[in-house]
Amino acid sequence: MSMRRSVVVGCGHFLPETILTNAELAKRVDTSDEWIVERTGIRERRIAGEGETTSVLATKAAQAAIADAGLVPDDIDLIVLATATPDYTFPSTATQVQAALGIRHGAAFDLQAVCSGFVYALATADNFLRAGSHKRALVIGAETFSRILDWTDRTTCVLFGDGAGALVLEAREGEGTIADRGVLSSHLRSDGRHFDKLYVDGGPSATMTTGHLRMEGKEVFRHAVTNLADIIEEAFRATGLNADDIDLFVPHQANRRIIEATARKLNIDPGKVVVTVEKHGNTSAASIPLAIASAYGEGRIKQGDLVLLEAMGGGFTWGSALIRW
């Protein structure tokens, strides 16, 4: 039985030029390169400069993805942008990207699921395309987390960075089997009881401020490994696939230890795991598309490859997706 699938036809990314190393951070807070690397795997991160807002980063990543697809902006009729650091409370950052690209049709909106945002956005765009209401979608993850960090808090300021990544999805007819190209499955979960384990202590309604990021690192780690393994196993059950079938595992780039622990728990070959946290830090909703773009640029992803995505973020939210490239 034929089935409409959301096929990846383009990939792009953008990183700010400014690099902030662990050694430079050690001059600001009581930390060291050794301490950060041992606990997180992070060595450096990118920091957005003056005028480099989330929409600016997102637009550049979108332009790269559209060019990679061999398309023009007018070919896009849907933009779903995942971010926890929008330019403004409103309008949505997605509409600013839409305007910057010169698109005057279709729909554009933001989606907020913090570090799980890109998986949520991918699942949302996939549903629009499979329903037949839209033909081509830009799915973007973009963040400027440096704007909401407390630079005196060594437990959080060392972890995060800025950047953006994007995929172009196109609705195409498939055979309805796991051999089809495109998004094969997506699974999303949340549990709002854990609000205080990873959150920002400000907001327009609660405090009338932007606030800073706060986190209970040990609790996040504990929940992450369990939740991520469970949501990936759900994807395997839904498709009849298993870890041996995966060609590439692209996890959210929060912490090398979480990535390695999740891969071990699922018996995923370490050689199939994409790790970019060393150079990018945790870029929240941007981390998965940035990691995809890195692997894509290195030729690690080939047409027909089975790519597994997973992420967990504040809320808690978490999710997984399986894509046949």
C-alpha cells in the first residue's frame, strides 16, 4: 500500500564565528578545561555576536539547506522552527525567517520543546506533509542560549552554545514499507512534573523578565538515559527494526557521558554514533540538525541509510525519530 512520506532533500547549518574555549571560561568562573572535558566532553562552543539573533542564525541555516536541496525559497510552503530562545516574545521567529527568505505564502510557526525541539518539529512537519496540506517544509533548530546563561554559574555556563541547523522535507509517495525513504516513525513524550530540574527562572507572565537557565545536572542525567532508551525501543517496536539495522545514531548533543551511556544501553555500535558536543557544546534544539549537518558534510550519511535521532529537554520532554535518508 502506497504511503506519503516526508523525504529529506536538503541539509544546512550555520555557526557563529566566535569560539569560546574552556580555557577562556576558566578565566571567568572557577573551572578548568580538564574538569569540563571529564564531565561533559565539551572543549569549546560558539557564541553569537552582536546582531546575530536566533532568526539570523536560522535564516542562514535555512538558506544553506534550500541550496543543498537545489530549490529556491518559494518552493517552501511550511516552516517549523524549534527554539527556546526566540528573538521576541512575538511574533514568532519562524515568521521572521519566512520574511528574510522572501517567502509570501504558506505557514510558519515556532515550536518550544527545549532540547527536544527539533524532534518535535520534525514530527510536526511530517504530519503536515503526510496529511497533504503542504508539499515542502523547512524544519529548523536554532538557539542563542548564550543570551540566557548566568555567566557566574559554572554548572551551567560551561555547557551551552549557539547555532542553527535545518532540513528540507519534501512529500513523496512511498511503498509503505520500512525500505521507503523519509521519516519512518516519530515518538514524542513529556512529563511536566520535572519542571524544576531544568528550566529558566523568568518569563513574561511569571516574572516579566527573561531569566537565566537553571539545572539539576545529576537528576537530568538520571532521567535522560532511562527516558531516551525507552523512547528508542518504542521506535524499534513500531518499525520492527533494531540497533543492528541503524546506520547512524544522531543523539542530542548534551553531554558525552549521556550519549555513550544511551548507546551502550541499546547496544548501538560506537562507530555509528555522531558526536559533536566537543566543538559545539549543548545547542539545545539546534544540536541534532547541527550534528546531522556535520555527519552529512563528512560523507557519513548516504542515501538509503537508516538514521536514528533522539533528544531530551526541559519539561521534561523527549522523543525519537527514524529516518531513511
